[in-house]
Amino acid sequence: MKIDIWSDYICPFCTVGERHLALALEKFAGADDVEITWRSFQLDPSAPTEPTEKAPEYLARSKGMSLAEVKQMNSGLAERAAAVGLDFQWRDSVVANTFDAHRVGHLARAAGKGNEWDTVVKHGYFTEGANVADHGELTEFAAQVGLDADRVQEVLASDEYATDVVQEITMGRQLGVQGVPFFVFDGRFAVSGAQPVELFEQALAQASESSGEQ
């Protein structure tokens, strides 16, 4: 079974939803045969590479919400994250452009380390308050997953994989992706958002049954 996941590194719902999928896979008999591919998506392509504000202030400004509303929403997300073993330090998060992180993500995917890269970058962002647009931070993340530092710096100094990132974002929009996370099971079934573990269990079962019928 193949699962394509459109996701962005600064999306808290992505982190929670992906964790719910992981928990569902722990109960899925065919988990060893599941291949996950991360697909690029940007929530805000205009976000700066040098952050100028914390995530709560950014959300209040961009979504037309009050700071109190943003804090209440993020506190609820943090509770959901904690319930599945995630540490969401939302007060420390900064909004930064994720395009270069997605480019290195393609390099990691080519090296067979796409899953590890996604986990490390999201942990850095949500738990450690890292600027995921900073090339130094990205190089450190790459070292954690075993990517060659010189190769990573070569990619970051160029526009390598830029076309791949744009193509995946375009592909997602053609499929109707307007927000993330967005999960596609075997190219047939889609799940949008940070759905409960039980829904992912149902999607896995449905995709498995459908595959067996062919």
C-alpha cells in the first residue's frame, strides 16, 4: 500500500494527524508493506526566511483572530498533541518560509530518509522553536538523519529540487488539496485533516480491502 501525504513543516495539524496515522499503522497487520511518501505543500509561500514575529502574533494577524483566540486554539492543539506523545511548544514557534526545507526534503527522500527528515524538522520547529528557513538549522537537521553535509549545502546554495517542490504543490492543488495534512491511500481514498486514529484505521482497512479485490 502507498500513502501520499501532503504536508508542511509548520502545520500543527499535520503533526497531530501524522501521529494519528502512525498509531493506526501500529495496529495494522500490513504495516510492513506500507510505503509513505511525503509531498510538499506550503501554507504561506510569502512567509519570510528571517522570521519577524512569533506564530501566535502571525496567526492573529493573518487569520483576523484575537491573540486570546489564537492562544486558546493553540492550547487545545497542544493538549491533543500531548495526548499522543508530542510536545507542542507553540509559544516559541516562529513563522518562516518552508520552501528550502521542502527542497532538502526531496534530497532526503531520494536518499531513503524522507520519514526521518519529516520527523526531525517538525520536532525542531514545534518543540525547539527552530527557524526552518535557516540554512544552518537545515544542515543540522540533515546531519541528524545522516545526510551528507556537503551535499545538503550544495542543494541549499542552488535551486535544486525547486521544480520538484512546485510540481508537488501543483499536483496537490489539482487533487483538491486546499489545506494540510492531506492523505491519499493507494491513489484512491483521501483523508483530510488531523482525523482521529479510528478514522485512519478505517481508511487503512478500506484501502487494503480494495487492493485485495484487484
